[in-house]
Amino acid sequence: AQKVTQAQTEISVVEKEDVTLDCVYETRDTTYYLFWYKQPPSGELVFLIRRNSFDEQNEISGRYSWNFQKSTSSFNFTITASQVVDSAVYFCALFNNAGNMLTFGGGTRLMVKP
Amino acid sequence: DAGVIQSPRHEVTEMGQEVTLRCKPISGHDYLFWYRQTMMRGLELLIYFNNNVPIDDSGMPEDRFSAKMPNASFSTLKIQPSEPRDSAVYFCASSLASPTWEHSYNEQFFGPGTRLTVL
């Protein structure tokens, strides 16, 4: 069985603050993928990043960065200099290569206030 | 490409009625997934198809739910009879299949969802 835990259900920050969204996963597989999706108030799910279990390099994309730590089974997401448009629910997800299953965490609602 | 298309976008119905949700995956995609999102349970995978064949329906909550994929470009999720606890947003997603491990997962593209309200 696999599980994704996003302990922070809701985070509120003021614009321009940095914010980190935590994600911890459990899986027995040695081969897996991790994802972050964004769900803005409009409701659609927007893909942000995919990471495979053999690539622990951190990644930066503009104001977004991701820290993958296999030793602690964590895949945290940091937004630098947050903006109001970053307000959304963010989901971390784990893909089981063998079963073709995408398991989502409970999501973290981020509110960025002006 | 138009992306994954779902219809209707919103559905309001009364308890006991039959509800049919529709999905058109991205052309050429081999996999199709149905998810349900609720406040209580978050995002849950209900069922997925590979080349129109249901592969895993262990997430389907009960016999009132059924899903079909008669061809590569169309799938339905039916609830009969509907109940108020079925109220949720239902997402359809599709992805490609790849032959090599390095690309053995392809990103799932999600549709806009159908917001179902059962009164």
C-alpha cells in the first residue's frame, strides 16, 4: 500500500513571503514517481512537476523549487516571494509504477494575502 | 489539442435519479482515469482503463457506480440511483503509455471536472 501525507491542511502567508509545503510519502516500491499539482479556485488540476525515485536532484523553476529527500521520504515544495495568484490547493501525489496508480495527498490550501 | 473534455460541467439532480458523466480523452492517449474529489476524502481514483479495457475498479465505491469505455474517444461514469453522498467533483484524466521504463509514466492530463450535486 502507498500513502501520501500533507500535514499542513491550510497555510496563510502575506505576499512576498516564502512558503514551504510539506509532503511525506510511503511506498514499498523502489521505483516510483512523485508529483505536485496545483488546483486554483477555478477547480482544474494543473501539473507542476514530476520526479522519479532515482533522481534526488533538487529542482528550481522560477519562484518554485522542490526538495526531494529519499532518506526521509519527503518531497517538499517551496514558493519564493509568494504572490496572490499562488493562492490554491496544492496536491502532492505518488505514482506506483507497477500498479499504474496515482495516490494523492489530502492537499494543502495556500492563501496568499496582499 | 482541446485537452480532456468533460460534460456536463455542473449537474444538479435529485436523489434516486440516474446520473451520467461523460469524458473525451486526449486523442491518442491509451489510459483513462476517473477520480472523485470530496472534502472528506480528497482525491480518489475510482477506476482506470487501458486501451478501453477496465484494469482496476477497486476504487469504485459500490454497485451503484459503473463506468464504460466503448471506444478510445469516449467514456462514461454512471451512478444509479444517485444519493446525496455522491455529491463531489468528478475528474477524468488521460495519459499515454510508453514502452520504456524511463518514460513508463506519462503525465496524466486532467479534465475540468464535473461538479455533481445530489439533492
